[in-house]
Amino acid sequence: MSKPAKIVIAGAGRIAWHLGKRLKAKGLPVAQVLSRTAAHAESLAQTLQTRWTDDWSEVLPDADWLLLAVRDDAIADVAASLAPYLPDTLVTHTSGGTPGTVLKPYFNRFGVFYPLQSFSFERSPVWSKIPFCVDAQQEEDVLFLKRIAKTIGNLVYRVNDEQRATLHVAAVFANNFANHCFAIAEKLLAGKDLPFELLHPLMEETLAKVLQESPARMQTGPAIRGDAETIRRHLDLLNDHARWKELYEKLSASINPDMEI
Ligand SMILES: NC(=O)c1ccc[n+]([C@@H]2O[C@H](COP(=O)([O-])OP(=O)(O)OC[C@H]3O[C@@H](n4cnc5c(N)ncnc54)[C@H](OP(=O)(O)O)[C@@H]3O)[C@@H](O)[C@H]2O)c1
């Protein structure tokens, strides 16, 4: 990068912490942390050895890039609060489920910097394996975001709002819904004094297979085979769990729409 960009992060949650630390580690120090809760802003700023504020009007007016790392539903409000102070700054949010255009009413230069991974405080991200999905209105801003993403990670994609909306739904199926199914499995086993670890090898094999082949081709189980009698027995076993029973029926019908249950 020709001259170091002046980077400001708004928000002090999971994404702000992980991105802030990674940017610093890669020689892209954050110049300021803004957050509505002073203690959170201060704590992250201390870690990043930078300044902080909980007053939006104190945002550095010469910031090159503002990374909005706040809750999805707060993006527009925070953007509206910061807009008067940042007429020339590139502003991006980090949300997969929010269009970049929510920033359009507030900023001339706006975009999205979405790291497609599940971040938590307890785990260190494997940056080389995180796809960064970036987009911006102006081509030079896209190049800037791609360069940043390439510096802190390895996998960089330009993904527009329409594509990212679908990507986010797909991620909910692949991550959140799959995880919920794991949670149901864990509870069912606990009800019969069986350890969840019993399923670990099966879960590992499932993931290994779908990373190698199309999941549609790798589908196994009673629904794809059309084993209606087995399915009826499973449904009987789920009589005390109406929601899980309904989920089982719906997933089975989605796997094999031709089968009569
Ligand atoms: N975590 C992930 O796995 C992940 C992955 C990809 C993208 N993202 C995106 O990254 C963004 C931040 O997510 P996160 O996981 O970092 O969330 P988080 O850990 O819950 O932190 C949310 C941040 O938003 C701030 N905030 C909430 N409501 C606000 C409001 N009304 N006004 C101002 N600030 C507000 C919070 O401030 P306080 O500290 O004062 O509460 C906190 O700093 C979201 O857009 C999310 O979709 C998250």
C-alpha cells in the first residue's frame, strides 16, 4: 500500500476485536476505536495500543477507512450518527446479511468487508482459511478492500449485494442449521444416557465427505433410500418432541420429495 491507511473501527465486539488485532499484526494499525460503551472501546483500544472514544462526533475526520463492526440492526443508526463527520471516508460494514446499500444514504464511498466465518472470543481465527467477501461502489475502493483482505487473509472474493444475500442464507443452512441438528442429536442421546462423543466419528466423516464431493451426491439415510417403515418408527420415537418431529418430517420430505411418509 502506498501510504498507510488511517483505519477507524466502530464497535468493540467479536469482529472488531479479531479484525483489529489482525490488522495490527499485519502492519495495518487501527488509528481509533469508537464504541457506544466506553469500557468496551477502551478495552479494545488498550489491546490495539490506540485511541478510543464513545462520542461519535470525535471520530477522526481524516479517516481513510471506517469499518462498521456493530450489530446488523445498528448499522444504519451508527452510519447516520457518523455521516456528518466523514464526507470523504470509505465506510464498510462487516455484515453478510445486510446490503451495502444501507450505507448509501449516508456516505459517498461505501461498501462491504464481510469475513465469512463464525467468530467468537474463545477461538483464534485461522485467517488463511477465511473467505473475505468484499464490494464497494467505486472500483478503486474495491481494490483497496481486496488489498487489505489479501494482507490479513488469503481468500478474497468480490461478492455483490444480491450474491451475498444468498450466500448468507446458504451459510445459515451450512452452519447454523447443521449446528442445530447436532444440538438436537446431543439432547436425544443425553435422554438415553449416551455420550455425544458416540456421534463424533460420524460427524467427522460427514464433513470430510462433503468437502470432497457434492453433498447432494453424498446423501445417505432412510429418507433418500425410501425406507418409510424406519422413518415411521423414528417419528414415533419423537412423539414427545413435537418441534423435532416436524423438523424430521420436513427435512425428510426435502431430501426425498417423492416418498410417502
Ligand atoms: N461474529 C461473527 O461470527 C460474524 C461473522 C461475520 C460478520 N459478522 C458481522 O459483524 C458485525 C458485528 O458482529 P459481532 O459478532 O462483532 O457482534 P458483537 O460481538 O455482538 O458486537 C456488537 C457490537 O455492536 C455494538 N452495538 C450493538 N448495538 C448498538 C447500537 N444500537 N449502537 C451502537 N453500537 C451498537 C456493540 O456495542 P456494545 O459493546 O456497547 O454492546 C458491540 O460493540 C455484525 O454486522 C455481524 O453480522 C459477525
